[in-house]
Amino acid sequence: MQQEKEKALEAIRNLISYYTCNFQEGDGYTGKQQLVYLTQPQAEIALQYGIPIGIRDSNYAVMGTTPRKPFRYVTISDLQNLERWLAFDSMEPLASIHADLPRRVQQKLREFILQIMEIECPEKLPPQKPAAPILGLHGDIFNLLCITNRTLRQAGQMEQAEEMWRRVLESGDSYKAISIMGEYVEFDEAYPSTAALKTGGSRGDLRV
């Protein structure tokens, strides 16, 4: 069994090398795009297996940016560096797969991290994200927050619901709020209500 695990981990290492071989770090700034965030155990696995990660500043930078990249983005090279930057209140509370990697590569690398954790430390795997029906709705962030909170509670993830609620309220920014919600749920298509189907929709529908 141990030999099979080592073979599987070696195969994942090779895939990580393949997807990161052309990685080029940018100028240290990034935009508002939704990042692929990592829990602390996931970030540690990423560092161990050579997956590029970083932490984004939660505030706009004043100098050194372009119009499309207003946030400072710090590349993390080791665990000590990770802990040091996460301690700053001005930085986002979670590291992410490096923002300078293509989006599809970021998602693929997170899959590899979860596969590694399933082999090495399955007890640290995050709970499966439930699907929150908010795509196709319109309205304010608080309505979307309530839907996301209810989805987590219905899935039995009470602690995650409370943590998500607190982080969103403290974020102070609609984009950050949606990004935080995406860490806890998968965004799914919203189903129209029976009344909306009968009337052809209404101005009170939610939409993002």
C-alpha cells in the first residue's frame, strides 16, 4: 500500500511540474479577479510540492500599479514567509494559488493539492462545498449572503456558515464578499419561483 501511495504522489509531482514549468511571476500586483484560495493545510501542501502561491493585499495600492492591477500581490516561498504575511491585517486572510498562473491551471493545481491531502492527510480535507443557487439572480450582496448562509446550514456546515458570514461582513467590498462566498459554496443556477414562472419574472428578482 505504501508503495502505491508513493507512486501516486510521484505522478502528481510530475503533473505539478508540467503545469508550472512555464510559470512567470509578474510585477507583484494583481487585479480583482476571483482567486483560488487555500486553507492553511492546503497552502502548506502547495509549498511542500512546489506549487506557486501568494497573498493579495486587501487595499488598493497607491504606486506601482496599472489600472487593471491595483492590488499588491506577494509571492510566498516558505512556511515562515506565509505565516509572516498572513499576520498583517492589511492582507487577505488566506493564501491563493498564484494569481499569475492561468485560471484553468490554478484550478487544476488545487485539484492536485486535494488529491495529495487525500493520500497524506485525509483528516485535513475541507468539507465538500454545497451548491448555492445564486447564478442568474439580481439584488444586493446581503441577499446573496443570506442564500449562501442558508445553503451551508442546510448542508450541516454550521461552523462554516458562521465563519463565512463574519468574513463577508468584515470584507467591506462587494467583490471581496462574492470571492469569500465562493470559498464555501459552489455557485449554481438559481431556479425561478413558481410565481415568477407564472408572471414571466419580476423586477424583484435577484441577479449577479
